[in-house]
Amino acid sequence: MPTSPPAPNLRNAYLFLIFNAIAFQLGLSSPLVLFARDLGASSLAIGIITGVLPMMMGLQLPFARFAGRIGYRTIHVYAYFVRTSGILVSAVLAWLAAQQTISPVSATWLLVIITTILSIFRGIASGTWLPWIASIVPRENRLDFLSNERICNTGAAVGAMLLASVLLSLRDNLSNYAIIFGLGGLVCGVSTYFLANMPAPPPANEQSSASNISVRQVLADPDFRHFLLFNISVQLVVGAMPAFVTVFLREVLAIEGSWILVATAGALLAGTVVIQQVRSRFDLHGSLHYFRLVLRWWFISLLLWLALSLLPFGPNVWWLGALGSVFSLGLLMVSGGYGSLFDLSVSRLVMNQIGDREGSPMFFATYGMVANLSAAFAPMAWGALIDSTRGAHLPLGSFTITHFSYFFLGQWLLLAIVWRGLRRLREPVAE
């Protein structure tokens, strides 16, 4: 059966996605975590920096009623202007820290403040993206758009991570981060230009409001409620993984930041390859099939991270450290493929489940708020756990239970709740 032609002017949407992915990876991803760690930030502070963006996503819910009236595109453009400004200010902060103009403690808390401010505006705008896309991309074209979106994001992020790793390896100095953040801010400005040139929703869609749909009505839908609970449990597990796996690699295995970024780029590249391989079969198998596949991998990978955290790394067993470093970087890259597969499965399911409903902006905003608040809570809670158990090491024969062991074990146990939630999900069938 022939498919409808794609929505017009999606070229600007894809260009926005490419430049936005580069800006995010340079200014708000692993380099930000590494910069905070090099400033001497605690795991709790890193958890706050990592979690404040998804935390502020909760602001989309009270603004969902007015988003259509103001305009999805208008809200998004203003939010990305603030994001551009915030990343550039982070570059100035890194430069001042490198010149020892401000203390590392002051720089850490200023970084928290900067991240919080730009996250507030991004959080307000976050509820407009999915309704915007749902209104300009027909249902039969959404899988193609979502898979292309994932490829644009991951492909561009690979290049960004490789560039960041090269810049970090030039010299051991905080000024490297100033260069990375500066480039991230400039690229974010370019992405905002293409965002402003994306097609606006049809007038009937954008002017419609969710005022007749309450949160209570949204939560009364059993299928949607089960989907929300599943996402909460998922975010409690995976929301903290990127930040603290990075800290584990740097702190325990003493892997240089440039190599961590290379492995992160490899993980993103693996995600692009996986999406290319499965996109033609996605509608045949459905999102739930791939959820099960990804969860099985998470059970295995968390056990492998747990085993790594128990090993007695040290100068007397340098060969063990070398093997552990190679294995962990490879594990990180393989996990990237499964992570992209999970993200595409979630995007497809939520788009098809609520994209064509009356009052869909309120559904999207509720979903975004709940999922992102869970993602915000996870790194903060797990960061506090890691800090509180830092000295509680227990010998176990030739192995040692460390603060990271508690982290990986706790996440593995939570996966049982995730699996239970998966069994209650239902996948909508196209009419």
C-alpha cells in the first residue's frame, strides 16, 4: 500500500535536529559531567546538574493549556535562545575556573544555577514538541520521521563526541571545557535558526486548546496510566546510568575523559546502526517486542557492571585494570545501541497512543512531566546513595563491595518492577 507523502518542509526539522544534537552533546552532556567532576563536585552535585533539566520538564503541564494559543514554534524558539545563552555562559564560567579567577566550589554552584535557569525555559517548551510533530506529520509517516530523528540525533552526536574528545586531549586544563562549551553555544544558535523556519502547525491544531481536558481525565485512561507507571520505573533505572557510569569509568578505572567521550561516540554510532537495521521491521513487530529485547539486555549489562565494580583494581594488578577498561568501554558502546532502540520504541508508542486524541497536548504534557520528573529524581537519589556509601566497602574474598556495587545492584533489582510494568502495556492498533 503506498504511503502518503511526507509532511512539507521537514528539511528544516532535520537540520534543527542535527545541530541541536551537536549542541547538546558539547554543552549539556558528558563534557558537563566531566567538567563538574574535574571541579571536584560531589556525586550529589553531579546528580543535581544531571537531573535539573528533566526536573524542569514538569513545567510543561501548567503551560499545556496555553501552548496552542501562544504557538508551539514561538515557545520553542524562545526556549532555545535561552539555551544558547546558557551554554555560552557556561563557557565563560569554565574559562574563569581555568584562570583560577573563581574557586572550584563557586564554579560548581554557579554551574548548577546556570543549568537550572536554562532548564526552566526548556522545560516550559518541552510539552510543545510532540504535539507540534504530531500535527505536521501524518500518522503513516511518523515511524519514518521518528527513526530519521533518532538517526539525525545519534549521527550528529557521534561527531560532537569525537570533536569533544580531541579537544579534551589537547592539554590537561579546564580551559578545554571553555572551548567545548563555546562551540556548543554557537551550534545551538544555528539550530535555533532552523527551528524558527520549521513549519507551524495548521491553524486549527495550534489554536485548539486542552482546556476541556483535565489531568484527572488524562489519568483515568487505564492504558495511558499503565504507560506512565512503566516510564516512571524505567527512568528510575536508566535516568542515572549515563552520569554515574561516566563517573565510574573516570573514578575507578581512571580512564581519561577523552577516551570516555570516544566510547560515548561509539555508543551513539551503535544506536544509529541499530535503528537503520530495525526500522523496516518496526511496524511488523511493534514497540512491545523491542521493549522486551532491551530489558533482557539491561538485566545482563547491569550484572556485568556489578561484576566490574567488585574487581580489585589497583597498580599491583595493572593488567586487570587494562582489561576492565577495554571491556567497560565496549559494554558502554553496545548499551548505546539498545538505548536508541528503546528510545525509538517509546517515541513510536507514545506518538501512536495519544498523538491523534482530542486534547493531545495535555496527554503529551502529562507524559513528559511524569517521565522527566522521574528522570530528574533518579540521578539525585542515586548520587546521594553513592556519596553515603562511599566509605562502606565490604571485603568479599578476593573482591570488594564498593559504593558503585550498591548502585548497580539496586538498579538491577529495580528492573523486576520495570518488567512487571511492561506486562501491563497495550499497543494501539492503527485503524
